[in-house]
Amino acid sequence: MSMESTPGGEVSPLGDFVSALVWVAIGAAITIGAWNMDRLEHLHINQYEIPGLVPGLLGFAVFMLGVALAVRAVLQGALQSRPAGFSVAGQGRILLALVAMVGYSVVLVGHGVPFWLATFVFVSGFILFFDRERQTGLGRSTAKRVMLAAVCGAVTSAVVTFAFQDIFYVRLP
């Protein structure tokens, strides 16, 4: 993911560096969260089957790839000077998506809203907001867009809740 490109279309080293910092933070958060997950010792779960193992490995991989991207960006001159084409205003949708994700995980899930309901609300709202231009361009009415978002939110909520609770034995809030 590169957040910025130059007017000619090539990727800016500064854009890569900013993206790298985001990926490093996300990877670190995933790794730390996975490390702190319940290991289910009371169920005598094999250490290679603990719920946080795969997310932890994936989080660490994201972290390391972010570090590699940051190193490459620095070697390409990301910290030399600010390129003329760099614009923070162009990153508004990314910032809004991050705020929505933090709101979902901290506000909805973190404060007593059942996981399945929080996931339904988040996925449905995310689709309604971020996919509205494409859906409108396809000629779909507002009612059809709301119905599609609600169905996607319900299916996602049901599948994710089932997978975590009944397959991976993760206690959901």
C-alpha cells in the first residue's frame, strides 16, 4: 500500500515511508494483541493450536514487511526533502476508515455491545459509506444499497462469530 504518488504516477519515497509507519504500527498492535490472547491452558490446548498463534505470526510478518518498506523508502530518499506532490488532504478516506475501525474495536466491541451486533453495524455501515459511489454508479437505489449492506453485514457477522467461537474457541466480548 503506497499512500502517495508523484504527479507522473511513480510512487513517492515519502509516501512509502508514511505507509511503512502505518504497517509497522498495525503489525505491532496485532502481534501484541495475539500475544495477550488467552492460551486456553485449562483446556490443555496444544501450544501450536493456541488462538493467537496465526494472528501473531501474521502480525509479525506485517510488522517486518513494514520495516523493510521503511528501510527501502529511507534508502530512496524519503527523509531528504518533502516532494512537491505530497498532500495530506488526499489521505482523508484512509483516515476516516482508520477512525471507523478504531471506533468499532474500542467503542462498540470494547463497551458491552455484543460482538455479533457490533460487527453487523460496522460492516453494514462501512459498506454503505465507502461503497456508495460505486453502488450509485451501478444504478442501485438507496433501498437496494441498504439491503445489500445489511445482508453483507449479517452474513459477515454470523460467519466471523461462528468461526471464532466454535472453531477457534475464542471468547468474544
